[in-house]
Amino acid sequence: MAERATITPFLSISGQIQPDDVPELARAGVQTIINNRPDDESDDQPRSAELEAAARGQGLNYIHQPVVSGRITDDNVAEFRRLFDEVQGPVHAFCRSGMRSISLWALSRAPHDSVDSIIQAAADHGYDLGGIRERLEATAGSRETSGSDAAAFDVLIIGGGAAGLASAASLIKRRPGLSVAVVEPRDQHYYQPAWTLVGGGTFDPADTERSMASVIPRGCKWIRAAAAGFEPDNNTVVLEDGERVRYSSLIVAPGLKLDWDAIEGLRETLGSHGVTSNYRFDLAPYTWELVQNLRGGKALFTQPPMPIKCAGAPQKAMYLSCDHWLRQGALNNIKVEFNNAGGVLFGVETFVPPLMQYVEKYGIHLAFKHNLVKVDGPARKAWFEVTDEQGQVSTVEKDFDMLHVCPPQKAPDFIRESPLANDAGWVDVHPETLQHPRYRNVFALGDACGAPNAKTAAAVRKQAPVVAENLLAARDAHTLNTLYDGYGSCPLTVEKGKVVLAEFGYGGKLLPTFPLRPDVPRRSMWLLKEKLMPWIYFDLMLKGREWLVNTEHGTPGE
């Protein structure tokens, strides 16, 4: 479970817990769990009802007190104080990162304890409450503030994923004297490109996970909290506990939101009844379990409307599954179907013929314009909205023995509702400079970025130096001459041991790294995907070592 901080003998705090963590809390003597997160804040969050059932099953009391990130009200504090006074025995409170819960406790204790002791108790467990000191002192009845103001950084980065950390490393490499901070609530960092291989039984899931503390670049401050909103006119970001953090320059890279709830019934059955997805760390091993156990029946693979991260991932899962079934002599007994909400197999035409050879080899039925809208796991049924050539939409029901789902995807809520968003909800940027068109000290990259490139880790590898160069140029009042060409890479794992390395930029322009025909499945590209890319990611990209990165210089729009 997330690291548990024992604040007092009667209260512990942590980030998000899972149902499987509840027995551990019970063994630790916890008698009441308080959940301070509203449902559906993030895709990796279990619903309150699941946690309540787990708590009741262990004989624990469970309370759901949802508090909106960045908006802790006096009523929220009063309610937390009342709940804490009424419950029996030790309490464990949690939210996304722990900040909301510990802020509620701190504000509820301010009328009774010294503000310095409250702040120190939180700091002893890695929680910085300096941003709410003034509110704590006001609550305590004292206006003798220390004069502290919101923290200020030369560069503030939202998101501790590939994009946020790569851009931090690139900046610090270029200008070590900058004060740089990353806002990220999660304790773990994941190498997501390998989850396809985990689902194909060729990669250890543990090798895709590292602690966040171990990957934060040296010289960069980690603010262990979640961003809740932006005030770009004041150069300020609002955190989940209401603290405001000031910046001179801002990089927005929080990733995207996997919208599991857009498909009726999906969340309830994920991880059971043959329903899986390599888009979640905890489910990729279940994919491999299903593939190994399926000897006959019907396997459905789905792809939602664009944009999605790693557009080839849905069919990569399918090809690796088919390859295993073929090697085991089971493929003739399995009907494989690819249900794609779009109208083509792959968006860059050059790579369609080699992929079609594998579609035919594995006997895969292609169902274009089929968008998954509903799942009934126990009944093993799925429903698709099908659009015909005249644009008419009908609903089709299909049975399955295995269902691999790629969920619909969109920008996080706090991005879509912010002044930084474009009409589609992504962070508005110039596609070549990655600078916001209205706020010139704001840049974006990664999955939340509104540039029309493929959303892949390989894209981030090229975007991070562009953002670093242009952000520094903007700070120095120089022209932004470093341009991003839309580069993205999709290593299409067509079978175990062979990959078609699709590399392309804006408009589908081919941008191969190696002097080889890019549309040929190769053993060498499999080794690149399986062996070299994780090393490139952790030991080069996240450390500012920009191997095979040549940023193009010129005038935007040329």
C-alpha cells in the first residue's frame, strides 16, 4: 500500500489505498477508515463502495467524506473534526497523496495545538504544510504570521511521469542554477511502454515500477501533492490542499485520464470474467493469465476513438496473444476479432501492409467503426455502436471468452476546466515550439499536450529538449528557434521476437532513426524494444542524457 504515516497514536495518513490494503490496516489496529477522495478523480482509483465492502469485511468502520482537491472548506474541517471525535479507536485517513487528509487534521487541531508543532508533525512524515500556515494561525486565533508566502520556483512542472521528469532533467542539465519543482502525488513511477510485453508474458511487471523518489532528477524539488487548478494570470498553480505555488515558468505534463466509466459496466468487471486491459499496471499480468488459459472460444480486442496513448497498443496486445496461441496449437480454436472505432488499421499508411500480413496470418477478423459502449462481464457479453457508410449508428451484441479493452481517453478534469485548455480540452500549444499561445511562460508536452502528434514515450523523448530549449529562450527574451517535428514511435510487436518500428512525425511523415526499411518486422527492433528501450528511458531520458535527439532549428511555420 501507499506509505503510511502515523501522525499520532490515534491517526495515520496515506495516499490512495486499495481494497487489498485493508487487511493490513486491520492488523495494524486501525478501527476506522476515512476516505477523503471523491469517486472518479483518477483512473487508478477504486470506488468508495469497493473500499467500504473491504472495510466491512474486516470488521472496520468506514466513512466517505469526499473533499474536492484544492477546495478544503471550513465545513469540511468541521465535519472531519466531528467524525474524528465520534469514531472509536485508531483512524486511518487517506486521499490521493495524503495532503487533503493531513490538511484536514491540521486545520481541525489548530484551535488546540501550536501551529509550529502541527507543521512539524506533518513535516516529519514528508508533508509540507507551509502553504496553509496563515490559515492555521488564523484558525488558532493568531494573526502573527511568519511572513511566509506561497512557494516560488523558476520552473514549476505539473506531473511526475515521463514528460515531467524528462523535461526537468533537460532543464537542470542546461541550467543547473534553476530552482525547479515537480508536482506529483503518486509514490510510484511506471515505465508504461513495457506493459504490452507484460501482457504478452515477456517482461516482469516489477521491472516497470520504481519509487518516485528514485527517479526525481537531482536538484529538483518534489512537491508530493496533486495540482487542482491554474491561475496563469497570477503565475500560480493551486494544489489539492488549497496551497498556491508561484512560478516564473510553467511546464504542464500531467498525462491523460483513462475514462473507464465511459463504457457501461466496464469498471465493475475489470480484472475478472475474462475482461482485462494492458493500460493498467495491475491488469497486464491478468492479460497474460487469460492468454495462457484460453484454448478455444472468442477473443475480442478493442480500440476507442482517437486520441489515445500509444495508438498501436490495442493491436500489439492482440498480435502477441495470437502468436502465443499459434505456438501452442490453439489458434485454430479461437476466433479473434479487432473492434476498432476508427476506419483504418493504422494511421500511417506505410505500416498497414506489414500489419495486414499478420492479420491474415492469425486469421483476425477486422471490425471497423465498432465502438465498445457496454460490458456485462458475468454474462460474457459486449455491446458495440456500429456506424455504417451512411453514418447510421446501430448497436451490436457480441459474446466473448476474453475481452481486452483499450479505454477512451481524455485530458484530466483540472486541465479541461482550466484557462490553459483548447477547445478539445488539451493544453493549448504551438505544435512546433510547444509554447502556450496566450501565456508565453507556459509550455506543455506529453499526453496532455494539444499538439497533433502520437501520444507516446518516444514523442516525449524528442519533446523534452524542445521544451527545455524554448523555455530558457523565453526566459532570456530570445526567439524560440527549437522546433518539434511531431516525432513519435510505435514499436509494433507483431510476434514474440519481431517488431515493426513505426517512426513518424506530423502528417505521417516517416522519420526513421536507422538506415533500414521501416516497414519490415525485425528481430533487432524486438531487442531494441525489450532490452534497450527501458535502459534508454530510465538511464538516459529521465537523467537528461539526450541520445539520438536532434532538435531542428528554424522559424515556426517554415
